[in-house]
Amino acid sequence: MGLALTKDSIDLGIISRNAGPMVTFYRDVLGFEDDGTMEVPGIGTMYRLRCGSSAIKITEAQPKADAAPGGLMGSTGLRYWTISVADVDAATDTCRKAGHEPVIPPRDIRPGVRIAMFADPDGNWVELLQS
């Protein structure tokens, strides 16, 4: 027996020492919708963005340690997350024009499925998926 879900998506929390460039990347480059800002007592400022029915919560804080770098093969744990897009090549062009080069350029990974991967300003990997 699984969980009784109340939402068809997940919310993602990202902790950043400098939220400004992160918000710019997700809001202005990828086009996520601004959903407000709030203070999280004892932690820092949270910037909420919408990606479809998901909330991306970027919180500026001063954590004890940084995540291990290296993308896919850097360490265990959450290493990337996926955003489904209509056109990976167009999305890649948009990111490039904003100064973000892919860490994995657009490629077909199986028939009818195309991906590209980018590192956000904090080094978190984001997969853009067209299927």
C-alpha cells in the first residue's frame, strides 16, 4: 500500500548560499513562474517558483557544507532532476543565449527521446527531456 497522494507532482527544495543567480536561471532562463518569497525562520529566504504543478523552492541559507560536485558521477544521492520540454534543441539555444552551456549537449538517448543537461549556477544538474 502506497501513499495517498494529494498532488500529481513533487516540490523540490534547493539550498543556495547565493539565491540571486539561481532564481535568475530558473525564472528568467528556464521560464518558471514567480510564486512569491517568504522568510523561513532560522534558515533564510525562500524564493518559490512554479514549474507546471511543481514548486521549486530556492532557499538562500548558509549550510554547514556544500554538495559534492561532479554531476552524474560525483557521488551518490540526488544528482539531477528532469524537466520535460517540447523542444530540447530550442531550450538549449535559449540557455546558451543566456550564457549557460550544456554539460551534456543535446543527444538522442533512445528512439523518440532526446536530452540535454545543464548545471545551474550552484552546480546542480538539470536534465531537459523531449519525448
